[in-house]
Amino acid sequence: MDFDLMASSLPKLLNAAVVTLKLLSVSLIVGLLIGLLFAILRLNKNIFVNQFAYGYSYLFRGTPLLVQIFIIYFGLGQIESLRESFLWVILKEPYWCAIIAFALNTGAYTSEILRSAFQTIKPGVIEAGKSLGIPSKIIFYKIQIPIAIRQSLPAYGNEIILMMKGTSLASTVTLMDLTGVAKYIISTTFKPIEVFIVAGGIYLFMTFIIHNVIKFLEKKYSFNS
């Protein structure tokens, strides 16, 4: 075991972990907005709107994240009209292609998490708001959404952890994230065990932090609804 290599690799891998955290945070923010939108659409009584939202969720949950990244990064570049449009400024960059793929993927899972949370809200909570003369839109945005978010925290915490580990696929489109830098170090040192132990330890530490933050939020916002 080359401990000197592990020690010298740590600063480089920590710097790369910053890229991983940026990918994760941007993807989760965009994915949460997408997930909330499609969760609302899934609750819509219009069959076409409902099935459209279901189709999106089914598509991105039913195909591998790696395939989605490849289609967005390599596949969309094959469409000439896209290469000539203003969208090419974004789609030609591996960073933004990875974020688009991650956001769409986590958005699909988040939409199902939030949909389930919305459906578990007791009707009495909504009826109580209506009895006080509160408009339906206010009830939805001020009561239903906060309750759904709180109830979905455990499941969403798991999704954050899965998405964090999923960001390792960004290295397949040349991004130098934590896994990408680890692969580069291995290609020059030919010592995968030492490098991947350090990289795995960093991933494990980030998982530990996320897990405890979600656990703290669960305790802080726990209530009987």
C-alpha cells in the first residue's frame, strides 16, 4: 500500500470534489423545480397532462443515467439544426450536458417522491383551510407544498445521496470531477487501489454529511399531519 501516493492524491481529489459538489447542487436545485412541476402535473385530472407527466417520469426512471448522458452529450450533437441554434452554446459544453442529464433524471425521481407525499396529505388539512375561507391556490402553495416537502425528506435524502454517487458518471464526458481526477491519477501511477480508497473515502464523507443534514431537518420539521 503506497501511503505517500494516497497523501499526495488527497489535495487533488478534494479539489475535484468541489466540482462534484457543484454538479450535485445545481442539478438538485433544477431537478427539484422540475420534480415539483411534474408532481403537480401528475395530480392534474386532465388525462393528457397526467399521462405526459407520467411519460416523462417513466422515461427517465426507466433508462440508465449513463445512457441519458450519452444521448444528451453525443446524440444531440448529431442534430444539425441544434448545432446551428443558440442552444449549441450550452449543449457543446460537457459540464452543462451533464447538469441537464442529472437534473432531468433526478427531476423524474423527485416528481414521484413529491407526488406520493401530496397524496398522503390528509383531506382534513385541506378542508380546514377551505373552511377558513383560504383560496385553493394559497392552500396549495402555503400548506400542501410545505407539508409534502417535509413528508418527502427521508425519501428525498436517499435521492440526494444516489444523485451524488451518480455524478461520478460525469467523468465519461471528460469532466474532471472526483472520479475523473481519480482515473487520471491512476492512469499515471498505475495504482488504482490507493487512489480509489481515497476517492471512496471522500464520497463516503460527503454521504455522511448529507445523511446527517437530512436527519437534522427531519427532526426539526417533524410533526404529525
